[in-house]
Amino acid sequence: MARDSVSEQNGGSGDTAALRDAFGRAMQIGCAVGGRLPEVLSADERDLLLRHFGVLTPENCMKPGPIHPTPDSFHFEEADRLVAFADAYGLRVIGHCLAWHQQCPDWFYAGSRGEALTRLESHITAVAGRYRGKLQGWDVVNEAIADRGEGLRDTPARRAIGDDYVLRAFEFARAADPEAELYYNDYNIEEPGKRDRTLRLLEQLENAGARIDGVGIQGHWQLDQVPFDQLRAAIEAYRQLDLKVMITELDLDVVERPDCGADVSVLRSYTLAEDIYREGCPAPVLARQAEQYARLFEIFSAGGVSRVSFWGLHDGHTWLNSWPGPRTNHPLLFDRDCRPKPAYAAVLASAGRR
Ligand code: XIL
């Protein structure tokens, strides 16, 4: 189908108005990118990326394991290319992420508290220091809050260092790149219990004198289960701490998955019969997705969310095709051929109603 007729069918005006401009300066629109840039992008993908997104998050290459695979070696090449690409096209970059219990080698937090702290400091100094002055901000600590129960998640960092590993990571990041904004990032932190634990952590960090600029709500939601009201309340609660609130990893899964938030360690397999949309996503499902995306963006703009980043460029480039198991997903605003989906038009229309 020709591009224009697709846009018309989607309620567009025959062109694809740029998402990145739709919400004005108040709300940046970004996406995650994986792989080396720009070699892995087709011409269509590159056009799509440059037209709609103003800020990039590296999907994997800046995480502890990929960028620091052994104690004495760093793998900066991919991250360097991404930062150079962004620089060449005037895009901003968000660093993701300096401390996380996933994609992190075992040696990282081995040994005594002192050894683990020294390693955390040298990691942050090397990585954040390399991109000093070039990034808009860093997800300093990712997913530190327990899903259930009290306090922090039981992780190697916490066991080796203690609860103050979070505070120390923020201090190290501030020293390494004083200009970068510093964020705490997590999933399900709109859910009231986890939200309150997060609010307590953020308050403690502020009281301890940490510089913390914002909180990232990941936003890996599932169709027909989006917690709209909880989200509205959570955004307001975080804003009351005087923090920027960002939606950092948005997608809207259309194939059922277990109730696991976005815990990357939870895996399952999908039978062929469960891979229900491998031939394509039916129009009624796309319509519900569009309606739910529009409601989300209404909440984001009313709540003063400062950035919304999608976790992928289009439906062919999304982790939800492989997590929690291999399946065919359709969670984003653009399809596998880079064509706008109904959700794209719905999000743009929501911008017009602001
Ligand atoms: C995911 C990536 O998209 C995958 O490619 C990788 O295999 C696992 O991690 N929350 C996060 C992201 O903060 O870093 C995760 O990204 C998705 C969940």
C-alpha cells in the first residue's frame, strides 16, 4: 500500500507530521535504539528516526555488562557511534544505565563493601566521564526498588555495599558528569505500593543531599491493562517532590504475558498457537491500542511529563518480540515497514486537543 493512503486510512492528513514537534518544547519524544548506528538502519528507518524522535536511549550498549565486560576492558565502540550519530543530527542522548542488577557481570560486586564501592566508582567515573558534557542525562540507578515487601530489591549491589549504594551511585555520577541530569528509573512505580517505596527512596536521596533531577517510569504496559488512574496519581506525587517525570521505555504489548512487570529475568515460551498475531495485528486490536495510547498521552501532557521515550523504533525493533519469549508483537506506533499505525494518528490527535 502506498504510504499516503496508509496515512489517510489512519486518519492522518496525508503526510506524517513529526511526533517530536507535536507536544511543543514541554515534552520531548524519543526512542530506544539497539545495534550500531547508522549501519544497521535502512534508509526508511533512518528517515523515521530522524523525523519523529528528538532524543535517543541506547537499548543495551551503555549497560554495565555490554560496556564493561571484564574488570580491565571497556567496550565503548557502539556507544561512541551512537553519541556521534546523535551529535551529527542534533539529537539528544540519555545514558542508560550506570547501576543495574541485570546485564551486569558477577565480578562487579564481588568482594568486600570497600572493593565493591571502589569498582562502582571506577565504572561510573570511566563511563559517565567518557561522555561528560555530551549527554542530556543518565539513568543512574535502574530498578532498585523491591517489587513486593519493603525497601530495596535484594541485589548483589545491595548485599555487597548496603542500601547506600544508590546514594553513592548518584554521587559518583554527579562527580563524573556535573552537567548531566541524573535520574532514578524503574518499572511499575505507578502501582501504589511500589510508588510509595519509590517516593521514600527519592526523599531519602534528596535529604542526603544527592543531586537527583528526575524519575523515569518505564511504561512497559499491556493492552487493556493500562493503570491510567494510578499513573495519573503517581505522576502528581513525583512532581510534588519537585522532580521531572519521564516515561522512559514506553510500549503497549498486544500479546498476553505473565504478570511480571518488566522483569527481564522472567522468561516463558510461546507455542505457535499462542503467537496469535504472527500474521499481523487485527484492526480492532490496533484501534484499542490507538485509543489507549491517546489516553496515555493525555495523561502525560496534563501531568507535565517532560519526556516520553518509546522502547524501540518500530514493531520490528522491539524487545517484546523476544521477551518474555519469542513471539510476534506490535507494541509501538510504527509497523515493521515503518508505516504509521492507528496509534500514531491517535497520539497526534491527542496533541491537538491539548
Ligand atoms: C532490555 C532490552 O530491550 C533487551 O534487548 C535486553 O535483552 C534486555 O533489556 N527495562 C530496562 C531496559 O530498563 O534496559 C530493558 O531493556 C527492558 C526493561
